[in-house]
Amino acid sequence: MNHSILTCSPYFVELAVNEIRRHHPSVVVLATLSPGCLLVQTSTPFDQFIRPFRDRLPIYLHHLAPVQQTVALHQAEQTIEKWLCRHSTAILQARILPDMVNGADAISMSPANVLLQRLQQSNGKTATSASKILSVALARQNTKWKAFIGVSWANQNISPYAGGVRPYSVQMPNRAGYKLLEALTDFGIRLRAGDRALDLGAAPGAWTMVLRQHGLKVTAVAPTEMYPDLLNDPLVVYRGMTAEEYLPHAEGPFEVIVNDMRMDAQDSSRLMVSYARHLQADGIGIMTLKLRQPNMRRLMDHSFRILRRAYKIMQVRQLVSNRQEVCLFLRPKIE
Ligand SMILES: C[S@@+](CC[C@H](N)C(=O)[O-])C[C@H]1O[C@@H](n2cnc3c(N)ncnc32)[C@H](O)[C@@H]1O
């Protein structure tokens, strides 16, 4: 039997497991190691287990890492050294999974954290797609800390980063900014300098900032306040109103429409459809769909049906930086 650690958002565990089950119906969840981190078992070897997700990113899975050995914490360092000797070119990706009971707060005081610091100091290399990865997850199972260890190739994995968490060198003024950076990378979108973008629900302004950093001219629509620096930018036009109010006055057409409005997913989809006439035929749409329990899947399906009146849904991804939401890449539907 083969074991792996599945990582996803704690809000989307059931959907992530179903996403795997569609390809591997016999997968068994052995334990929840941490919110959104499950130990799973399958008869399929890891390279075949991961294969369905290699060419096209899954929606809910953030990461899958193989587990070929599990040891108690006091044996971990020695065992990891042996693995690194056997795979001398491997890059170590170590992480601690927050405790199910005590959460992230208990980590800093834990013996696992002392080990993690030591491991990270001795191995600060960044993975490339050609790298071999030694994944080490330190997790507390039944009150005892353990190390879950496994080797895979970075280009086999859903993400080349530990737990699927991409490090960013650019600083964003708020968490929302990382959503757009991650969406651009995951969806393979290249923004073109000089294009016009409409940012719906723009405040306080991290998405507008990312669009400006790519050289786009931005019309930012939000009923709340934007970062003052953006208001002084001559290539940002701020419309301090709701997207509903702005619709009859829209100054399009735009090459890009982004929408991160805090709004019911179906209402947001309907507004996005109304804005489709202001998007260029070869333009792109990026939006987040805010989902709530219960039955997020039904809410998503209904929102997709609304969006398909005007758009082709190119890709859907529950991004690592998303909370209870998914991110969509849209293209206008050509009649
Ligand atoms: C998650 S925040 C957006 C963060 C933004 N993307 C950023 O990067 O800073 C949600 C925004 O939606 C805006 N919003 C809520 N309802 C709206 C509506 N009807 N029309 C336009 N914006 C709306 C809120 O004012 C808030 O600024």
C-alpha cells in the first residue's frame, strides 16, 4: 500500500477527496493530520496517483506528497540524513502541520519546531521543476510528533513548493493581492502593458496595484476607500460607487475585467454577465466566487450556469491564498 499527504483548504476537504476519488475510487483517508492535511492510502504507486493532475491543475487539491517512511520525532533527523545521502541531489521541503487540537499557536513551542529550524538552516535551496524533492511533514498524531517522509520529482507534483505554498518576492499590502498573483501564475495569464482593466470591488486596492505593476490602466470601482497612493496615480480612475451603480456608466471596452467583490456568488456572477458587453472579444475575466456552507458545490454549479450565458469558463482553482472561495478564469463567449 502507498501513503500520501493530501493538502487542500480546510473548507474544501470533501470536494478535494472527491476530486481524487474520481480518478482513484479506492483511495482511503487514514487520518486528518491537520486542518486540510490528510493522510491517504492507495494501492496506486505515487507517480500514477499524481498523473491525472500533472497536465491540468486540479480545482481543490493544493498538494500531494508521497509518504514512504514514518518515524517518531526523535528519529527524524537521523532518518532524514539517510534519505539525503541516498538522494544526494534532493531538495528538502520540510514543514510543520498545525496541531488538530492546539492549532498553529502550539507550534512555536514544540520540539518539532526546533527540528524544523535546524533542517531549514541546513537546506535553504529552492526547487526547480528538474529537482528531486524530499518532503518531510512534521505532524502530531495521537499526541505524538512524527515525521512523514517521501521522495518525488518536482515536475511530478501538483506544486513544486512545500504544501503548495508558493513563496512571493513581491510584498502585497493585503492578503487579497496574493490571490491575483497566484491566479495569474496558475492560469498562465500574461497581462499586456497598456491594456485597460476594470477592477470591480477594488478597495482597498491590492489587485489594482498588481494590474498597475503590469502596466495596465485601471478603472477601480468600489464603494469603500482605496489606498491613497492609488488615488494619486494618473493611470487609475477611481469610481467610488457599487458595481451596480457603475454599470450604466461603464467606460469600456476593457481588455481585462477582474472582480473580487464581497458578494453572494450568484449575484456576483449575474453582475459579471451584465459587464460582459464591456469586455473585448479577446479579453479576459478573473473573478473570485465567495462560497458559503452548506452545499458549496450546488452554489458553484448555479454560479457557473449563470456565467456560461456570457463566458467560457477556462479554469477554476481553489487557490492556496483563497479562503472560502474559488477563483475563475473567464473568456467571453463568442456567439
Ligand atoms: C475582498 S475586498 C476586495 C479586495 C481587493 N481585491 C484588494 O485587492 O484590495 C471586497 C470588496 O468588495 C467591495 N464590494 C462589496 N459590494 C460591492 C458592490 N456591490 N460593488 C462594488 N464593490 C463591492 C467591498 O467594498 C470591498 O472593497
